[in-house]
Amino acid sequence: MTQTQAIGATTAVAPARPRLHAVDRREAALLSVGTLSSGILAYAFNVIAARSLGPEVYGAVGALWAGMFLVSVLLFRPVEQTLSRAISDQVARDVDARPAVRSAGWLTLGITLVAVSAFAIAWRPLTDGLFGGRAVLTVALIAGVAGYAASYFARGLLGGVRWFGGYGLLLLADGAIRLIVALPLVLFASPAVAAAAIAAAAIGGALAPVLSPGRKRLRVIAEGEVQGSFDVRAAARFALPAAVIAGCEQILICGGPLLVLIAGGPDAAGAAGVLFAATLLLRAPVFAFQGVAASLLPNLTTFQARGDHARAHRATMLVALAMAAFAAVLAVGALALGPQAMNVMYGAGFDATRTDLALLALGIGGFLAAGTFCQALLAREQGARAASLWSLAAVTFVGLELVLGGSEFHRVSVAFAAASTLVALTLMGSLWRARP
């Protein structure tokens, strides 16, 4: 596809007439507040849940969290990225983007129906094998995945028109609703309350920007002077690699506790709960990256559409360096105070070594740098290359976790650090060779 075509579009294009609002400081501040608040509120929810439920029951809630996000990101983040890129590209070229929105909407609905049907068929294995016989967690999984289908579709709209304040509002509502619904956990231990909070966050977050007065920003989608169209096959060439990337990312960031539960053992649920809590403790940069990623792909796509390749390259490298530096500071903090922080935040039974916590932190640095480089390759329509490198990293992660010795926590920490570093270096190499 050439630079005179929007992704998924097969229409002639008039000379570009900028219709996108400039991203001002207020918009950037709203996105930053929403991103930061989302992370803080997620921490608060998980601290309350862990202290109320204990390692074993919290392990089942952690499996719900990890499983829901793994499935949701795998199925629906490619829709978000495809929609965001299509809208930003077509709006930058003064093309009516409504055909892309309608096609993405029908695709989202179809995927959701298939996913819900699959969960219904697998009800018993999910309930008994993953959630320790707690059917309410299976119900929450189904409701949460359906809610995140709407949430990721909304994110695609918001990112595409570069309404980053609305994106921040969505993230803020997601975290706030989860915490509010979970407050009864302070008084009594109930996995049902924790499950309801996780599912409610998905649904409420999707509705927040739609109910906001700022929703008029979405009108720019229909204001193009050139009639647009949407080529499903062309969009699939972008979306399929994006789906592979999303799945591999979630295997790395959420797969550790699930691998522990699948392997089983006398204390698998407790070990998975401790590992999930430790991973969450060190995932502050990952929460921050939600907002960065929301703006990165449409902005880089806009730079590419306007021929400003050097600016896109500089922006990518700066973001990757900032994220890696943040994670390095986090690793130093894990070495100094990691075990104490685990006990203070989560209570008795949540124990981990300094070395393993530092390895997790370093792995998160590589993961975020890789995510940044990946957005740049997607903007350049090199998704297949990025997907192959992420697949190599996912295989490396699972393989190392299976063959390494030591505790479950140690195996996952080493495997995550190695796989994240590998994918960051290989993606950076690909991007560097293609630099302007």
C-alpha cells in the first residue's frame, strides 16, 4: 500500500486539508491524568483484593484479571489499532472515515459473539481448571471480555481523531469504577465482589467518553470531502499481524501466573497469586504506556502520511529511551526495597526475592521499549516483521519457563527478562535499518 492510500481505503484522495484538532497541553494533561490515575486505581484495587482474600483466593482473581486482559487484548486491540490508524490516516487526507468505523463495528460485534459462545462451551473447564470451581469468576470473564470489546472500539475512535482527553477519561473511569465496586472488600472477603468490580470497569470505561460533552470531537470522522471506502483484505493485512503482536505481548506480561496455574501443584494457586501481585507492583510503566501507545500510533501514522519520516523516527527513539530509563529506576528500587514493598502492600504470604523482582523490572523495561518500536513499525506498515519477532519472544518465554530450574517465581522472572530484552533488541534493529 502506498502513502497515497489510507489503510483499508481504496479511494482517490484530494489534497490534504488538516481537520484534526491540534493536541494542546490540556489534552495531553487529561491523557496523563487518566493514565496515571488508571495505574494508581488498579494498584489500589489489587492491594485491597490481595489483603482481603489472601494469596490462594487472590490467585484465582489474578487468573481472571490475566485471562480477561489476555483474551481482550488479543481479540480487540488489533481492532483498536486498525481503526485508529485508518481514521487518523483518512482524516489527515480529508477522507470520510465512516466506512472504516462501520466495518470495524461489525467486526467487533462478530468477534464478541464468537468469544462469548466459546466461553459458554468451555464453561466447566474454565470454572474448575482456572478459577477453582468459582462460577462467578467465569461469569465475570464473559462480561468483562464483552465490555472490553466496546472499550477497545471506543479507544480506536478516540485515538483516531486524537481526542486524547477522551482517552484519558476512559482510562480514569475504568479504574475508578473498579475501585468503587470493590470497596466492600474492605469489610469482608468475597471473590464475587472482586469479580464484579473487574467486569464493571470494562463496561463503565467504554461509556464514559460517549456520555462526555467532548464527544462532539468525533464528528470529524464524517467531515471529509472525499468519499471513503474500506477494503477488508487490506485492513486484514494490518490487523492480523497486530493480533499476533497483541497475543504475544499478553503472553509475556500476563502469561506467568497462568502458566503456573496450568502446571498445577499443591500450592499453584498461592504461587500464582504472589507472582501476579509482584508483576502488578512493578507494572507502573506499563500503565503509563497505555496513554503513550494511544497517542503514538495515530501520531506516527500522521507523520508518515505527511512525509515527515525523520520526525517519526526521533519521536520513537525518545519514547523508547524514556520508558527504558523509567524501568531501570524501578529495578534499582526493587533491589533496594522490593521485598519490603510486597509485604507492606499485600500483607503476609506475599514474599519474593530482590533479584527476582529486579529481573521483572528489567523485563518490563525491555517490554515497553519493544512496544514503542512496534508502534513505529505498524505505522510504517511493517506489521508482519514485528509479529514474527514478537512470536519468537513468546516462544522463548514459554520455553525458558518450562526448562529452567528454581521456584515458579524465579523461572518466570528470568524468562520474562530474557524474552523482553530479545524482542526489544530485534525490533530496534529492524527499525534502525529502516531509518530515514
